[in-house]
Amino acid sequence: METTMDINAKQASSAAEGTPRLPSGSKSKNKGKYILAGILLLIISAGLIYLMIISDPAVSTKIRDISIVLFVFGSILICLALIILVVQLAILINLLQNEIRPILKTTKDTVNNVKGTVEFLNDNMVEPVIKVNSDVAGVAKVISILSSGFKKRKGR
């Protein structure tokens, strides 16, 4: 279970990162609104069906006509939403092809350039330095072995 101190630390870290953190209760509030709207729509539909059953045929015809008009209106809204979705998808595809792909190509070229630079430095700087250091270490070891042999002879 999180303490108040843990929650404050998380909020402070998210504020430092620059990403606002939404409270966890906001999702449940929106979910409650949707559930309430669904229940309200169900009650209205049940009321319309009840009115159609108990009323005379003229009222039922008017309710039916109004329901058809509302259904057509909803269908038009859904079609408009789908058209907007297709347009947004086309814009996204255009963005990916014309802007993101060149950025990725440039990034790939830069990485290859850095890779070549690293290989060049490895071949021309690092390997010679390692070779010289190993040679110097070998010469130092030979000198230390020879000098220790001379010290033992002098000590006899």
C-alpha cells in the first residue's frame, strides 16, 4: 500500500520529468458518466416503447417516424466520424512517408558514419597504443628479471 510520502515522491518525479500525472480517480469518473448516459438512454428507449404500446396508432406512427429520423441522424454522424478517421489516417501515412522515413535514413547514415569513425580510431590509434604499451611492459619485465638476477649474484 502506498503512503502519502510515496505518492508525493511520484508526483514530484513526474513533475521533474515534465509529464503531468493524472489522478487515478479521473478514469473512474469518466467511466461513471458513460454508464449513467447508457442507463439514461436505456430508460428513454423503454419509455418510448411503452408509449408506443399504450397509445393509439397515430402516436405510434409519430414515435416511429421520430425514431427513424434519429437513427438516420446517428448514422450520418457515424459516417462523418469514419470520414474524419480516414482523412486522419491518410495524413498519418503521409507524415510517416515524407517526414519520418527521411529522418530514419539520416539517422542510419549518421550511425554508419560514427561506426566508420570508431573503426578508424580503433585501427589507427587504439591498436598501436596497445601494441606499444605491451612492448613497453615486456621490456620492463625483462629488465626486472635481469636486474633481479644481477642482485642475487651480487648477494652471494
